[in-house]
Amino acid sequence: MLVALAATPRIRRLVRETVGGLPRQFWWLWVSTLVNKLGAFVITFLALYLTTERGYSASYAGLVASLFGLGAAIAAIGAGVLADRIGRRPTLVAAQLGTALSTAVLGFVDGQVAIAAVAFLVGLFNNASRPAVSAIIADLVPAEDRVRAYSLNFWAINIGFGLSAAVAGLIATQGYLTLFLLDALSTLICAVVIFIRIPETRPERTPGAGPDADGPAIGLGTVFRDGPFMTVVGLNLLLALIFQQSSTTLPVDMGAAGITSTEYGLVIGLNGFLIVVLQIPLTRWMEGRSRTGLLIASCLLTGWGFGLTALAGSSAWLFALSVAVWTVGEVLNAPTMMGLVAELSPARARGRYQGVYSLSWSLALFLGPGVGGVVLEHAGPGVLWGACGIFGTVAALGHVLLGRRARAAAAARAGAVVTEVAVTEPTAVTEPAVTEPAAEAVRPDRAPAQA
């Protein structure tokens, strides 16, 4: 009892440091995300619904999944542009209303063409939320707190998904239509919360207010020509292709290895459980550490965590070990990468930048299941999981090179400031003027924003 009482102030301090200091509007966004994901039944059970309830083939279910991903890819770009042009809130509310309507309709439609078309619309509207949400967080939260904010948002997503997956099977026994309607209802509630509680956060472009507020408009072409940013997007695509195997080729390989459906549920459920348990303590551990180092570690843990699957054989325990390793990589990567993308994005074009970043996940959703299935079928599991390890290593090496380039750019900027001060104020003491840029130069995790 005394130990518990002594620990209480410490726990309170840890809680304050973890969740304190963030704007109230962020917490309303967090609540809306949690409510939305608590009812996110359809995406998780869509393939099972098509094959068991409707009696369609596995290949047709794969086609529907690909069309869902195609809709998500289109939305990533379109919604990012809309978030910058008409605002974050109207884009997000429209996306949520469209998701609610199309999800409800999907529960009623029949026929392969109709189901495929509506699934495309669900993917389109569902992913249209992502650029707006990410931009709102970047608008609301100061740069030094963004990784923490993205981490908490990621935590809410996984709490919601974990709980929804746990109860969805029980709800489905009453009929799959109930799943579709509850999913639509939770999304509608999310839209209402956003409309009432979250103001428009898009920065106003005021003449003379600085480069982020004024200056020429930033179009999609400018985003795609941003070399450092597109390199980050490309590296994330490699990692996203690996993550997509968790819901496609991994269950197929486990089934072929003799793992029962009950064992599979426990193994894959470990992913959500570990995220919920580890996200907050790992977020605190990540504070003050090199962003480049965290991204390198996350890529290696993800790639070779999946690579360990090749050694699992028919052991559910080894499959679980593999899941545990790549889950740690996922926990490290998600908030760190989102913080990097927010820093690389000019304020007046955050929607476009977040949309292009989201495109990497959408393309992985579109390409990952098909490519992974072909490799597994024709080359075998050893090649597939080995390729995951290689992809993770390539992504890690890419972040090594980006970190070096960032440090070189920071050093060049520091040298330029020293030269400018020496020329304009030759008799002044120059050390104070150099202190701030020099501090930036030794923080490679902050440098990519200026690269």
C-alpha cells in the first residue's frame, strides 16, 4: 500500500508529461477518432463477409480489396488539395458523411459490379479523412509536441480497432448488416463531433506574415518535385508494402503451416495489444532521441520482424515473436514519420503534403496484397519474408543517407550565418549570433525540414 501511495505522484507526473499541454481541440479530434475506430467493423471483416456470407470467391474478394485501395489512393491526393483550398474541417466532415453513407449502402447492395463500385466509394471517402486529420494536428500542435500528439492519435486508432475487432465477431452472429450500420453510425457521430467542436485550422495567408503565410501558391507539382520529401514518401512506401503482408499473405502462410484460426486470432491480436500497452511508454522513451536513429531502428525491426516469419515453421509461438518484433517497429515509426512529414510541409500546403504522404499507404494497400500473393505462391514463403527483410534494410539505409544530407545542410547554414555576421558586424562579438543555428546543426533530426 505504501509503495502504491508513493508511486501515485510519480504516475500523475508521468501522465501530465504524456498528455498535458495539448490543445483542447486536439482532444476532441482524439475522441472523434476513437469513436470512429470503435465502430470500424467493415474494413476488417469485408473479405470474410464477401466469401462466407455472400459466397463469392477469394479472387473476387481480392479484387474488391484492390478497388478499395484504388479509391483510397485517389482520395489521398484529392482530399489533400481540398484540405488546403476549402479548409480542413469541411473536407473532413464531408469525408466522414460520405463514408457513413457509402458504408451503409454497402450493407444492402447485391451483385458483383454494385458491391465493387460501392467498395471503391468506401475506400475513396474513408481515406479522404487522413490528410485533413494529419493537417489539423500539425496546425494545432506546436512542433515540439507533434510526435507526442501523433503518437496519442495512433494510440486511439489502435485502441478502437482492437476493441472493435474483439466484438465484431459477436455482432456478426446477429447478421453482417448490423456491422455495416453500426460502422456507419460511429462515423456519423465522428462527423458531428468534428463539426461542433473543431474549428477551421487552416492558416490564413496574410501578406508580409512570413514564407508560410504568403508567397506563391504551392501546387501538387511542387510537392512531387520536392526531392527530400518524395524520398521520405518512397521510403515509407517500402515499409507500407511490408505492413500490408500482415493482413494478406501472413494469414495464408500461417494457415498453410497448420496454424488454427484460434491461434491465428491470438497471434495477430498481439499486434493491437502491444500497441496499446507500449505506445505511451515508448513515446516517452523516444523524447529527445535522434529522429533519424528512430526511423532506422523502426525500419530494421519492421523488415526483419517480418523476416523472422520464415523461421517460424509450424510454431505459433515463433509467429507471435515475429509479430512482437515488427509491432515495436510500427510503434516507433508511425508518430516519428508523421512528425517528420509535418515538419517538411509548408503550413499553407500541409493538406497536399499529407495527401501525397498518405498516397504511399494507399498504393501499398492497392499493390501489396497482389504482389505478396504472387511471390508467396510462385517463389515460396522464404523468398517473401526475406524480401521483407531486404525492403526494411533498404529503407533504413535511405534514412541514413537522408540524415547525412540533413547534417551537411545544417552545417552549411551555420557557416553561412557565421559569414554574414562577420561581414555585417566585424567588430561585434559573433558567438551569440551563431549559437542558435549551431544548435540546429547538431540536431540532424530537425535538419530535413530545411534540406
